[in-house]
Amino acid sequence: MNLPTHAPHIHSPTHIGQIMNNVMLALIPATVLGFWLYGWPAINLWLVCVLAALATEALSLHLRGLTVRPTLLDGSAMLTAWLLALSLPPWAPWWIAVIGTIFAILVGKQVFGGLGQNVFNPAMIARVVLLISFPVEMTTWITPITLGSEQAPHFLEGLAITFGSSGTTFDAVTSASLLGHVKVELNRGVDLQAALTGYFIPHDAVWGWHSGSLGETSAVLLFLGGLVLIVKRIITWHIPVAMLIGVLLPAGLMHALNPSHYLGLVPHLLHGGLMLGAFFIATDPVTSPNTAIGQWIFGLGCGLLTYIIRTWGNYPEGVAFAVLIMNATTPVIDHYLRPRIYGRNHKGEALLP
Amino acid sequence: MQMIGVAILSLTLLGLALGFLLGTAAYYLKVEGNTLAAELEKLLPGSQCGQCGFPGCTAAAQALANGQAAVTLCPPGGRVLVETLAARLGVEVNLAQVKETIPIIAEVQEDLCIGCTRCFKVCPTDAILGAAKQIHVVFREACTGCNQCIAVCPTESLQLKPVPVTLQSWYWERPAMTV
Amino acid sequence: MKLFRLQGGIHPDTCKILSAEQPIRSLPLPNWLHIPLQQHIGASAKPVVKVGDRVYKGQVIAVSQGAVSASIHASTSGEIAAIGNYPAPHPSGLPIFTITLKPDGADRWLEQEVPDEPLTLSPEAIAMRVNAAGIVGLGGAAFPSAVKLNVSRRSQVQTLIINGSECEPYLTGDDRLMRERTSAVIQGIRLLRHAVGAQDVLVGIEDNKSQAITAMQFAAMGTEVQVIPIPTLYPMGSEKQLVKVLTGKEVPANGRLADISVLVHNVGTAYAVRQAIYLGRPLVTRVVTVSGGAVAKPSNLEVPIGTLVEELFRFCGGFRETPVRLLMGGPMMGIQLPNTQIPVVKGTSGVLAFTAQEITGNRISPCIRCASCLRACPIGLQPLEMVARIRAHDLNGAIRLGLKDCIACGSCSYVCPAHIPLVHYFNYAKGELAARERIKLKQEATRKLAEERMERLARLAREREAAAAARQAAKAAKEKQANVLAEAI
């Protein structure tokens, strides 16, 4: 006789692949908008990331002596690549994508023991490594030229931008992202209001009409995607809400104290990677705490650090650094903040009758 | 010249002070020599079966304390003992590679037993009952499966068998690790 | 009434619709009955009949032994055909001591005297009759009911809670019992209250059983019994959860219900108590739900204890398709049966035959720490962390995280998107720890035996030496004497 199967004999219909697929579905609107805004080079970059991720994942699984197919198809490698692609400058060259993806999958995930074992968010690790190693390529942004418009590169030109030698130039308008622009101007001693004039147009910002990475485009679409994930119970609301509060609270306070030096709530919310970070990056279950209260602390920490780095740090954007720093605290948070066990007090001692 | 004098003086003083400290520590914080071996002996099964190759549990504990034996030395102790010994001695062991021993006990095949009494004379735990010219029986609860009786049985009537699983002792197997 | 909030819990598809509208039918007598001697927690019962004996229905065939045990009665009249080993309704399928009864078809009761006014019996007398009737908890745990009554009476329990939640999917036996035999159930509940002298009686019924709630509320009018609808949430039927939701109190860790002045009995148990005391009928039948996608006509049956599962399925029209898994109990905590040749026992709430679609198993993937298990755990444990410890052979680490508080409800395994068999790991770890404890006890015993033997051998050696010395001395003395004599001569 076969060994008996242990109860329960029924199971909820969810599985890992489904979770990953749902997250990717939630990313589609914002990604498609990004494709439209930045054209073929952005699509190429996304494809390079995904293919490189699948190849790297397959190779590592093979080297680890595991069956490649099922794990490869669970979507986790693709999601990592997707998130990385969203955090790159859309016209970045192909090798940025390849190096970043290999680093994310190999060093960010597989060397820790594969899915579920990594301490840090693989996509963010890769982004930070790229940012430090290739600062020029990682901070060259272009203003949106919508797909199909006259100025936009057509398919072949797109290939040339992504795969061409560094000498290839296309006639696009490069410009700093809002957060980068503000940082430079403030450092030059320019007043914030003057710096923002003509640079920050809230209506455009809502729909992502500004320079930035793919995932820094439409705050609204990312927010809606995040809401879907919360409604479908793929993620809980604690981390996103805490992270937004962590940025908006100090931002509101500092702006109220000195509006000519500190950015207001709206640019903080609509620019940079805050929405992507709050709903899709910081909520990565592997690297975030388990309990609701732990998630609050984690989210607040991510938000506060983001604000601090944006405002006083050397880099204009701080989401990736903030998330990585808080990732490191996750094991500690999980160790000290355990749920109370039935019949016991918070210290784990039995309740008195 | 003066510099050299200061250096010599300060180093001498430092040496003296630290030496005094070490001496005091050695005097007050002295560790009794044999406590480790005694403590280890308490962890061992204590049935003096000799399967480890040492004459008994005392000698095995001594060898463990001196680092002359591996924590995996005791077959009857199983993985649990390896774990406890490793924890006590601060040794790293990969428990996944330590084979879990199935508990075994001796059993008398009644048709072969001639009642020679040799087995119960060597049994370290008095687990075999019987008298001359009468069939012997193994008292399951006391048998440690130490193999000593098997060696002396002239008719191979004694054999080591796994302890039978009952409804009371059965439990779920460790789930297979498929990932 | 104010209800209290539970942590965790899950909402599996209940699938009760399959059998909820099927009235309880009596299963015709089978050709053979295999009645195991241990159908309860505690010591096995001791047979008091021999092969060939003729017995009446309800006659004791094995008596309880020890403080926690229950007697076993013949489920029908007939002849004792065999006493020996038979496969147990247990995941291992190992044999258990079983009495095999050949029914004579007459189904003749052993008549027993019944009190005129059951509620005037003393509490002690009720407990005694419950004990004599071999009644155990029919919710599934099968703990001897009289033991619970006695403990609760002595500790003057305030609140009696009756468990009508029936939270396991597919099972509808308690629901039917409350709907069809309402007044008998209420009578049983009042007897239980009287037996422990409780002030309040709360009947908790999950709100997906509206007809049972209405019927019970109607029948309980004018009595001290309060029928309370509670939210449908698995594992509401677990004692700890039910007590929490109704009273807000928590059973202390390692403690008992009596510590917080509560006693919980199942509705089925209340019904069995009523049958025993009003009619003098010991526990020889029980209501079993026969369901699952593979069963042709899902039903609720009143089944003689000892009937083979095969008979139940046959009576329900056999299988619609070949089942891929047979279960005894509910799908969340029930056990897999190796075949249909296993007897129904006192704790059998249902027998299920599942199709491949119903077992939504999947490949096990790595844990992504999504913490679904943590949110589903009704006890507040961290199943993912405990499994990580157990996988690393760190059982003590798992204990420190609360392994021993786990109620094995299976909620964590149910929700796990990686399909990790979490509760299987926990039951393995609990079993392994118990086995280690047994080995430790045995080692202590054998160590003592070895020491005694060493001492004995040393003593014998000393005695031999002493004897030898004595002989030597005697010989010397003799020689000396001889010498003296010789000299004298």
C-alpha cells in the first residue's frame, strides 16, 4: 500500500505560480503605459531582462541539480526581471539589463538557495549594483516620446538604441528626473519654486508624463494594480500604507515648515519609485516581515528612509536603498514580533486560569 | 635613553599586572578535570554494550572528552544522542547525514533454543529470562539490542529484529523533501 | 449575545449541500460487525465474552479498564465469531484487538431499567449511567464522556457549551440530528447540565445551518438552554475556538477546560446521553455522513458500530466513479483509509470518497514566506518558521515556537500556496518527540538494570572471595588443629 496522505485532504486553489502571475497581471497596465511613453527601446529592454532572467534561472537550477521546468515556469524569475526592467532607464543599453538581471537572479537569489531563501530583494540589489557601477547609464533619462509619434524611434531604430554601440545616438531629449533635477537645483542654491516651474506639472505626473524609469511613470496605474493585489489578498495593505505614510508624514511636515526648500506631498507621491516600491517591491513576501505589526514597522522604515535619502542623501531617489536596508532588519523584526499564542501571554507564558 | 627606560618600565608593569590577573583567574576559576567526561557519561545510554569499540560507556565518555572519538560513536543512541553530544561539545555535525538507526532488539526463536543459559549470563541489562534446559525469552522493555547475546548463542536461535511498530508507537513519517 | 473574535481560521468550500437535505436513514444490519476494543482515548477495553457466546444488542462485550477508558457493547444481537486482530481505522492500518460479531438478525435489545424521571437522578448517577453506556465524545476526539462529567462536576463548572458547529466540510450528521431529533438533543443537553450543575448552557451552531438553529431555538424555548448562531469559520468546532468565541475566555496553555470553568460536549454526545438515560440504550450506533464526489447518493446514516465502511458506500448506491481517496472523518482532519474493509467506530463522523477533482493537490514548491499560514493559524503560531526548524532537524527549536500548542487543524496546510504539508511536519515532529521520550525512558530503565547487574556481579565476586577466604581459613584452622592433634599424639 502507498503511504497514507496526511490531512487536510482538500486545499485552497492557490499556488505559487498563480501568485506570481497575479502580481505580473497587476503590473501590466503601468508597464504598457511605459511602453507607449518610451517606445521600442523600452520594450526591447523589458524583453532582454525577461529572457536573461529565464536563461540565468534555468542555468542555476541545472547547476543545482534540480528539475528546471516547474521552477522556471512558476514565474518568480520573470517577476524579478520585470521589476528590474521597471526600475531601469527605459533607453538603457542591453548590457545594463543583462548584467543587472544576471546579478539579480544569481547573486540576489540563487546563491542564497533559490526562491524564498534570499535576504534582500533581488531586483533592488541589482538596481543598486548597477547604479553604483554605471552611474551615467543609470541616470540618463529621456522625456517621453510616445510610440508611433513622429519623433519616436521606429522598430529598427529601437533595436539600435538598445543593442547599438554606445556611439549610436538618437535624437531624443534627455532630461533629469524630477527628483534629480530638484536635488541639483537645490544644491546650486536655487529656490525650490523656481526649480519646479515648468518641471512639475501635476496633471502630467499623474499619468506618468515625465522622465524616469518605466516603473516611475504612472503612479495611478501602479496604485490601481496594487489595490487589485490587496483585494485579491496577494499582499496585505499594511506595508504599502505604512510606506506611504513613512514618506508623506515627514514630507508634509517639512514642506509645511519650509516650502521653499522641501518638496510637497504630491511630487513625492507621483515621482520616483514610491508607488512601485510601496506596492510591488517592499511587499515581496520573502524579504518582508510576517506579522501585521512587523509589516507596519518595516513599511514605516522603508518610507522614512526613502524620504531621508531623497531629501538629505546624495542620491535623488532612495526607494531601492531604503528597501534593502529594511530587508536586512526583517529577520530581527520577525524574531521579536511574534503573534501571541492562544492560551499564552505575549511573553509565551501560559495564561493563569 | 629616558624613552627606553619608560618603555621597559611600562612593559614590565603591564606584564606583572596581567600575569597576576591570569594567575588569580586560574586559581579561582579552575575547572575540575573530569567533570566533562562524567557529564558525557550521563548522556550515553549506560548499557555498557561496547558497540562503540570502547570497553564501556565510561571509557567512551572519556574518549569523547579527550576528543579521541566522534560524537557519532554510539549506535544505540541514534540521531538524538548525536545531537545532544554535538550541542554539549560544540561540534558541528550535519544531522541529515547521520543515519537514523531503527531500534532493534533480540528475539529468541523458540524452536532453536536449547536452554544453554549462555545468553543471559552475558546480557548487560538482564533482559533475558530463563533457566537451564528451558527456552529463554527476551524481555523487550529491557533489551538494548547490544548484540552480546547473539555472539554467544550456539544455535543462532537469537536474532536481532526491529522493534515491532504498534498503534501506540506508530507516528507519521517525516514528509519527503521534494524541493 | 455578544460573540468574541477569533484569530485566523479559513473558509473552505463546505460542500455540505451534497448531503445536508438527506434525512437520517438506518443502515440495515450487515452480515458481520468488527468492533474494535479501543475506540476512545485511554486504555483499551477488556473483553468479557468468549468466541461462541450469544449476546444481546447493548450487552457489554468489553469493559473499561483504568481511569480513562470506555466499555464496548454489542451493536446487535448475535454470536461472537472471533476475538483477535483486525485492521484499525487508523492511518497506519495496523491491527487492533477486535471482537467480530455475527448478527442473528433479530436485533434483540438487552432490556435495562430506565428511571421514570431522568432529571431527578443525582449528578453522580447520570455520570455512572453515561459511563456504563460507553459514551465517548462523538465529535471526533472520542474522549470518555463520564470522565469529563466527573472532572467538571468536582470543579463546579459554570458554563456548559454544546458544540453544534460541525465546521468540517462535507459533514452533516450533527446538522441532521439537530433538525430531526431536536427534542431528544435538548433533553440530552439538559441532562448534561444537570450532571455537572452548570449555570449557563450555550449551544453554538454555525450560521450556515439556519434550519438547525431555528429548530433548536424553538425546542429550547422555556428552558435554560441558549442556542447561539456563530460565524461559519473553520476550525470553529475545535473546543478552544468555540469557547473563545462564546465566552471570550482562553484555555490556558497546558491547561484544561475546567480551569476556566467550562465544559464542552458535542450535540451527538448529548443525543447519546439522552438515549442512554431515557431509554437505557448504550452507545451502539451513531450518525455517519457518507459523502464525497465519488459517492452515488450522499446520505446521512445511522450505523451500528463495527459496520465495515464498504457497507455504507454500498447502501449509498456505490461509487459514481472510482474514488482516488477514501477518508474517515472530515477532509480537514480525517484519515485516509487503505480500503473499504475498515469498521465504523464511535468517533467516525463521516466516510468520504473523493474524486481527483476534489483533492486539489499540487507540486510542493519552496516556501516564499508569504505568511498565509501565519494568518490562517487559529492558535497564533508561525507555521512557516516551525517547518523551517523541523526541516533542519531542530525539533527543540520548533517546540520553542509553540509546536506543542498546535491543534493540528490543518488550516496552514490548506492555505499554503507552496502546498507544503505543514501539519504533516508538525505531527511527524510530535511523534518523533514522543518516540524520543520513550527511548529516553527505556534508556533510563536499562541503565538502571545494567548498574544493578554490575553491582550484583561485584557482590557475587565479593561473596565468592569471602567464601574462598573462609574456606582457606577453615582449612588452615583444620590443619592447625590436625597439627596440634598430631603433636599431642
